[in-house]
Amino acid sequence: MPDIDHHQPPQSPAARRFRLLRAYRVTLRLLLSLGGFHLLGRLRGAEWVSRRMPDVYRRNARRLKETILVLKGLFIKAGQLISIMSNFLPEDFRRELEELQDRIPPRPLEEMITRIRQEFGKGPEALFAEFETEAIASASLAQVHKARLHDGRVVAVKVQYPDIEAIARIDLATIQRLLRLVGWVLRIRGLDANFAQIREMILAELDFQQEADHIEQIAANFAGNAQVSFPAVIRECSSQRVLTTEFIEGIKISDREALEAAGLNLEVLAERVLTAYCQMIFSDGLYHADPHPGNILVRPDGGIVFLDFGAVAQLSPAMKEGIPVFLEGLLRRNTEQIESALKRMGFIARHQQEGQAERIIEFFYSRFLEGMSFDSWNLQEIQIDIQTKFDMLADLRKMNISLREMTAIFQIPKDWVLLERTLLLLLGLCTHLHPTMNPMKTIRAYLEEFVLGKERDWVKLAGSVVKNMALSALTIPDDLKRFLHKANRGELALNTRGLQESARLIYALGHQLIYTLFTLSAGGFAYLAHTRGEIALAQGLAGVSGFFLLCLGGSFLGARKWEKKSSS
């Protein structure tokens, strides 16, 4: 286990530089190790690569894990997110990071006693009849000790680390610096706004009084549901930095062997978790935004217990209004309606060039959504094909749409960052429990009421969609209809830019894709989330991975020269 100094909060400039340089160093090691491995693989062949790859992934994942455990703070949150992504990372790499979910090395007891005295003016011996000296769980912001109240009730006492506010400020400053650097290298605008969202989310998790309020609000929404439970808050032993709740025994939801040994049905558990989230998101509007395995337990009777409500979110009115319009636009194959919904939800910047957003939406619709059947969709079919991502970037480049233009047109609303993060974690968890699960069977009833309201149903909407599609087929093709629509709005343009330099640009792009493939092996999740539009999530919570983009700087600077030549 790495040697960690728990006692001195890293407030000095020297400590600040240490955290930044340590993160840079491990990223360079990962990059050189994985990049060198792939270069050797080109010489040695596929058989050699397949034989050596598991050890290479495990070794580099251990390096990353040890660095995260030393840096602690917000870097642990990034590692926890990475460890649950069972569909997006190699299994050998991901498994090494699972320890970050709920086995973070605890702080010394003296620090916890100091924090309790600061909050209540007295020590744990006065507040509790018994207080266990060993922590039962530890995380990035706090650790939990088991205790017994004077009335005999067993409780869990969550104590915030005394220096976590200083660490959070330093880590946020590091992330802000990395985001500015990424923005300079890739010429991406708007990252300062994304950082402001990240900062707000992190600071909210440091307020335990707000967390106590959230526990009670969400528990009230599930009153009468015996299959979902929440720990009761002990208000007299809670404060802004200490939270005391009822102690509940259970099996960690990702422990398949223990669950099966207890005779529990994993498919039923997956359905139960998904149903609970459908109620929270679509019906109640307030949801638990951190469903990693350490925060969900299973009772012996199969009931679900939710823990740790530091990250709780709700959909804004604009998002609630926009999602139904967006989904209906998908069903109607109406990209104009999709664009309108995205604008309403805040995904499209107000200053974007007219027509550019619609071009990109039409591209993504034709590549990924057209012809998709949601009723037959199951989790086993969701696999991230990295080559498809590269092909998508190449096709966008052929359309003269750069990454900078993409980020100037599209932005990520704060409430979508939290919702997307929750869905990604939930997807990984449900895939682990029930890979062939068809989530639409569970989501359908909740989504129907959310999208259509209580007075409409899917049959009426489907009939309307079929009618619209039939009329379109009997009149004019979709492309001609869009052509006439744009002509009516005066948006037609003839674009011949870049024809002479296309070969050079494709050549440069090929080099960039090769370099990106190497970096994806070390920091794949961050870049993957970025290409999927999750800029704030990727750059903010995966800070360890974010700065690897420096290694692509030379390639991008070379590509700029070709772009300048092509525009002259």
C-alpha cells in the first residue's frame, strides 16, 4: 500500500506542484508503457499481443490505482467512476480499480475525533455509548465508523476529513488548469463554464446537512415500498460535517457470488434497481446521482438499500420540457424537432452558426439512430466500438466540422452532466447483474407518463408517427424535403472547401488516430466520454487522464499548418 501522509493538508505551493506533477508523471508512464506495447505488437503480431495484453493492462491499472490512493481527494472519485465501466474498458484494467469503490485507506482516528469535537464541542465518547475505533468504510471525502447510541440503536457515523476542503480547492485548481490547457491545445471554447459546473457539484457534496435533507426527501417518496429502503437520519448527532444514520446490514450489490449464495435472483435485483431509478428520475424528480456498487446494498430478503446521498440531483424545468420533445422528434425522424428540443434543454449554444447544429444532428441521426428498435434493445448489445468512434470523427472532418466547432456549437447543461453520469453508472451495474436485460420493459411505463402525460398513450403517438412517415413517403423523400425546407429559409450553400488538401488532411488525421489509440489504452474513459459529448464529466472527474492530451499537441499543431494552407 502506498505511504500516505494523512496529517499535513497539502496547502503549500510545493504540495500543490507535487499533486500536479505526480499526476503528470503517472500519465506519461502509462502512455509510454501502453504506446510501446502497441508499437511492439505491430512487429510481433496479434498472437504476441493477445498473450501479453492482460499483464500490461493489470500493471498499468495498478500504477494508476496507487497514484490515485496517494493523491486522494477528487482523483478517487474519478477512479471510482472508471472502475464501474464494465462495457467501456478492458476487464483486466477495470478489475484492478475496483478497490477504489469502498476500500480507500482510512485516516487516523485522531483526525476523526478532532472533526467531531469541532462540530459538537465534545468527543464521540459523550455523543455515543460506543464508538468503534476502526472505520468500516472510507471514501474520497469522508469515512464511516460504526457506533451505538445511548438508547441502544446501532448507527453509522460519517465523518468528513478535516483537510478535505483544502484538498478540494487544490484539486479543483488543478482541474481548472488542465481544462485551460486542453482548451488551448484543442482550441475548445466554453471549458470555463464546464469547470464552474464541476466546482458547484463538488462543493455541494461537502454539505452533510443537505445530504441529510435529501435522504429524508427521497425516503418519503418511497414510503410504503418495502423493497427499497434508506437509512434513517439521527439529527441530534448530525451537522454540516458529520452525518449519523441508522446502520443497515447488507450484501454489496456487485458481489455476485455472495448474492447467489444467499439465493437471490440477480435479474430481479437489476430490475428492482432500475425500477427505483425510474421512479426517482421520471416520477419524483429527485434522484440519487452516485449509484456505484459501494452505495447500494442488498438485504437478505432481496430489498435494496441506498447509501451515501452526497450526490443528489433533479431535472430542471427546461430539461423536463425538452426530453419529451426530443424523444418524440426521434420517433418522428424529425431532426428540426430534435434541434428545437436540444436548444430548449440548453445543449446548443445561443451564438452557434445557423444550420451547423442541424447538419451535425442529421449526421448523428443517420449514423446511429435511424432504424434502431428500442423495444428489442438489451444491455448486451451496448458495446463501445472505438473504431466506430474514429470513423465518426473522420466523417465529421470530411464535412469540414472540427472538434473546436463541435464544442462551440454544443454545450453540456449541469443537470445533464449528473443525469448522464448516473445513467452510465447504472448501465454498468445492471450489465454486471443482468447482461441480457431489456431495460425498455422496465422504463416504458415510466417514460410513457413522463413523455406523453397521463392523457395520451404510445398507441396514439405511434399512430401519429406512422401517419407522418407515410405521408412523407407518398410525397417527397426526406432529403428532398430538407432541401426544400432549407431553400425556403434561404440556407442553401455550395461547399467545395478542402478538396485539394483532403489527402493531406486524411494523412494527418490518420496519425492523430494512431496516437489517440495509444492514449485511449491509458486514459480511454476520459477521451471516450469527451467524444460522446460528456466534456464536463470527462475533463472534470477524470483529471488523471485529462492531461495526457499534451502528447497529442505536436500532431494537432502539425494539422493546424495544413488547415491554414487549405484556407489560404
